[in-house]
Amino acid sequence: MTDLLQGKVGRIDRVTVPSMRYLAIEGQGAPGGAAYVEAVGALYPLAYAARFAGKARGIEEKVGPLEGLWWSEDYAVFQPGGDREAWQWRMMIRAPSWLDRDGFEMFRAAVAKKGKVAPAVLARVSLWSLDEGLCLQSLHLGPYANEGPLIARIHEEAEAQGLSLSGLHHEIYLSDPRRVAPSRLKTILRQPVSARG
């Protein structure tokens, strides 16, 4: 996974991403809005419960970065001034390699017992697989609101290489926006592609 997150700022790389499993939750609304914050807040307790259980077994896997898939029925909402409440997303944290469904349900029950995450939100988290395969991706440096030109370049590069966009826009957040200035935020922008038939 670490190799897939390497890259020079603004350089567009062609990568093949293996199938991965995630702790994932789907929702709609503006990033940073109540629905988004509540959803992301359900992922981290599960991710850390799994990490510490793995550590107790002698398996050292750190909690990975937050990731997100983004889409809308009307992509105009992603343009400046668009309705951010119409944004749809699936927020994800990579699951430990050893975690199976039984273990996932055990951690969900343990987190629910602590009472810090609303049961209805916790129930929406799933152990979910994503197989993106061939992708174009780049490292963005700066505020999330400034990603547009690089996303457009990725789409143009796909066209230049005779590729079709074949999956959802994927972002991997390498920086914590609570601790890093907006100008220093690092985000991997990934777009699954496929050869034209």
C-alpha cells in the first residue's frame, strides 16, 4: 500500500491497485457537516479496536489514512458554488489484513457497548471490498477546494492515453486537517480507468 501512496506533487502516475478491504460507511452531505462528522466518527473507534486486537496477537498494522469515494447524480454540484449537501460519499479506513466478518462484528459490539457512537450510525459501517485495478493518480498539495485543476488534468490524461473513466473519484487524506495548515495538506487523488473497448 505504501508504494501506491508515493508520488511527486502534480505528477500523474499510472498504477494498478490490488483489491482491498475497508471499514466503510456511506452517506450524503457536505464534508465537515454533521452527517459526515458523525459517519467518520464511527470508523475510527472500530479501526483502533482492530489495531489493538491485532497488536495483542503480535500483528503490527497501523491505522491507515481516511479515504473517500465521491459522486453525485449531478456532477455540477462539485463545481464552485455547487450544493455541497448533494455530495454523496463512502468514507473508508483500510481494514487490517487479518480481520474477518466475525472479528468485525465483535469489534462493532464492543464499540457499541461503550456508547460513544450512535447505534444507528454504527450499524451502517460495513466490512467492504474495493477492486479498482488500473488507475491514474496524483499527489495534491494544498486545500481540498483547490483540487479541481488537478482532477481535470487526470481526466485529460486518461483521454490522452485512450482510457475511459471507470470508477468513482477516490481521495486518500495523508494529512490531518486539524493539525496541518491548508497549504500543506497532502491528498492522493485517484481515478480508476479502463481501456476503451
